[in-house]
Amino acid sequence: MLSADELRAHLVAAGLAGTVATPREKSLRSYLMFAQRDPRFLIGLDPEGRWTPDALLRLMADRCGVSPDPGRTSGWDMIDPDRTLEGLDAFAGRLAAAARARVPVLLGTGHPRQLLDFYAVLASALSAVGCPVLTPAYGRCIDISTQFGLRTHTLDYVHGVAVVRPVDGDHSGGASAAHCHSPLPVRAALAAAAAGGGPLPALVVGDHGWVCGAGQLGIEAIGLADVNDPALFVGEREGRVSVVVPVDDAARSDYYWPLTRYVLNRACLSQ
């Protein structure tokens, strides 16, 4: 079993925590745009509080370990590896509770190149203990705003994990799936599940809009988030997101394998 000390060392060595490859300028801009309630940065959350850039910086310093100094405007940002470990323990606790109750779960990612394998192993482990892994709205077309304008995507599932693909993309595996922050895919999935009379998920596992979109609709949601994604941490602080793990979410996919092993062990799920 991977120990906490061993995982902490891996997090820092792999750049998943400690000094991370997220420019400070990008983080601060995200806080500003969230404070201005730009939908691209709210990613499905409707904040209850008045979140100023300074308030967001304090929140992210508390939850992630970024520098609380507003005068620090350049360089690489930081994630405290101990906060990542705390988040992974809480994340594993929610998975364990879902496994014991054998509740329906929905998994989705906006980081398919990096995190698909992480979620796919969790989907397999949850399915093995009797949790229905839902795949609603498979093949549904969804118009999503991108940097190139409005583009139509299809909702797909790879090893039980939802991803979106541009309609002109390759439909094999996860490589061609799109990076996506939008909450529209999870809204489409939940609406299809409700309309079809099938079970709704009791737990949504993912990142970006999958977590914020589900949490905003009252579905328990847990996931991973980088320091430039304040929406998930605001959702957690306001009580609509159950657990957020602060971690660099854009590293090599194999760097997350020790996190997968750690979570499976903590949740008493074998794989």
C-alpha cells in the first residue's frame, strides 16, 4: 500500500503539488473573471456570496496553499501537498460511502487526455462492488462555446467515464475527446436520466463543469481542481460541492496512477 509520505513525495516530484505549472497570472485572472461572474469561469455554479478577487485569493490560499500575497503577480503557483492528501482522503471517504450503499454514480471529465484513466479505474472499481455506473444521454449533441466559437459536440462514454467530442472528431478512445469546462454535458446527462425514468446519480465524480453543474443542481459531487479553477472551491465552501482535491490537473496521465492506487486503498476498493 502506498503510504501518505510516499504519495506526498510523488506529488512534489511529479509537479502535481508543490510548485505547479500554473502561471500565477493565469490564476489571478481566473479569480478576477469569476468575481465578475463570467460564465466561462463559473462553470455551472451560481455563487451565493459576493466573491471579490481578494476573497477568492484568501479562499485559494486556505484550500490550496497558494501565496495569499496579492502583490505576487508572476511566477509559478503553489499547491500544498498536505492539502492534496487531505482532499484525497476525503475523496476516498465519499467513494467508500457510495460503495457501501451501492448507489448509482456518474463520472465525467473535462480533462480526458490527463484524467480519463484516473476516473476509469474508479468507475471499474465502483461497478465491481455493485454501484450502477450511469451513461445517460450517450450520443447526445450539445452545442458548447469554445475559443473558436460555438461548436457541436457529442456526449460519449469511455470505460464508464463521460467525455465530449467535436462532431468531426475521431470516436475511438479518449485521445480525441475535448478539453471542456462547460456544465452543459452534465446537465444533459442528468436531464436524460430524469426523462428516461432511470435512476439519477447519487454521486457525480469528475472535474470542471461536471462537479459544479451537478452540485448546483443538488447532486452530491466530488472532484479534482487546479488553482486556476476557483469555482469548485467556492462550491465546496458554500456547501454545494462535497469534496475538492487541489492538484495540478494538466500533467501526464501516468502521473495520476499513484493517486488512483492511494484512493482505491483508502476507500477499500480493490482493482
